Amino acid sequence: MSETGGPLYVGVDWSEAAWFAVAFDRAGFDHAAAFTEIGDLWVRYEERAECVLVDVPIGLVEEGEEGRRCDALTRDVLGPMADTVVVPPVREATRKRRYPAAQRVNERKAGRGITERAFAMSDGIAAVDELLRNVPEANAAFAESHPELCYRAFAGEPLEHSSAYAAGYAERMRTLARYDRDAPPTVQAAAAATEGYEVAVADVLDAVALAYTAAPGDGDLLTIPTDPDTDAEGLPMGITYRADEPLAPE
């Protein structure tokens, strides 16, 4: 682990098992760590985090049928991986502990239900939302990203295979290795840090992709859309990726 004390660039993947963080410094991979709570993660990185990219929605709709513009536009860019973009519940629904209650709130507020996958993300979405609304320093460091958008930008074309399958794992590893030849040992080192937590292989890969996106490298940090809307709390609704130029819809 680096002892320079310089800035860190962090990719964070959330699952029911943990918040899994991969941190780069300016020289490359620094370390990886798992956290039970997002607040614990922020305490670890608040002094050094230059950029924290997290794979849960930031900026939530309060009501209305339109939803978030960034979700629809990102699906257009991802092609075969479009279904990986989850439309988040409205803010009030993310606080509901039971799926039927969240469904009722979303139908009343937005005129539509929510998928079980979106409901399963609610705890993570609400945790980040609470952190960013209450801690200005975290608000300044955090941004929303999406692993499949990161891979899409690194590959230069949409990926074809789901990360749930071996072909998808191989496709994503090739993509990361083309971006940085040190990616395979970086993934291995990150995976070693999951001991004690049931973090899936795909989640490790995703956190590494987010960290590569956050860290200084080829291209610029861009968002979909290029002019993000803000929600009622002032949080931006844009999905971040790294590329030389904006990605076009497929």
C-alpha cells in the first residue's frame, strides 16, 4: 500500500454483502477494502478522496412519470447491456422496507411500479442519498457511475455478454487489460481483500472498472447527459464515465 498520503481515486460497488472499494493513487492500484456501511467507507477516505465513483443512483425523482433522463440515455448507449440500467424508485419509496409498500408509494408518486431488482438496491440508494444530503464534503467527492458504461467507454463498443457468465467475465477482463496491462494482477489483489465478505467476482471487476474511471488516465471524465439535471435536493442526475469524447447512442 502506498504511504504517500496523496489523493485517492475510489471505485465503489454495492451489494447486499458489502460496500466494496478499490482505491488508486496517481501511481496506480493502492488497495481494496470492504465496508458494512457507507458511512464507514467515507470515514476511511474522507481525508484523501479526490473522486469516489459509486454504482448506485445519485439524484432521485420525488414524483412524476418521466423518471431520470440519465437512465434512458445510458440505456441507449449500452446496446445489449441496456437492461443493466435499473430505474430507481422515487426517494420516498427507497425508504420502505417491504416491496409491496415501496410499490404502492412508487405507483402513487410516479404512476409506475418498481422492479424487484430496483427494490433490492433501495438500501444502498437510500444510504448514499442520506450521506450526500448531510455531509457536504462527501457530496463534493461522490459521483454516480455505472460499471457497464465504464466498460463500454474503455472497449470503444458495447459489450455482448452478461457478467453473470464466463464469457462476460472474459470480455470484461480483456477490456480492462487493454486499458491497463496491470489490470489482471490488480483484479487479483482486489479480490484478495474480500476475505470475510461474500463479494461476487463480478462485483470485484466492477469496482476495479469504477476505480480506473475515477483515476487520472486517458480521456476525460464525462457524464450522461452532458448537462445533468438536479433533483429536489440539488443532487446531480448524471452517470460518469471516462472517454475522449461523448459516447453516442447505439
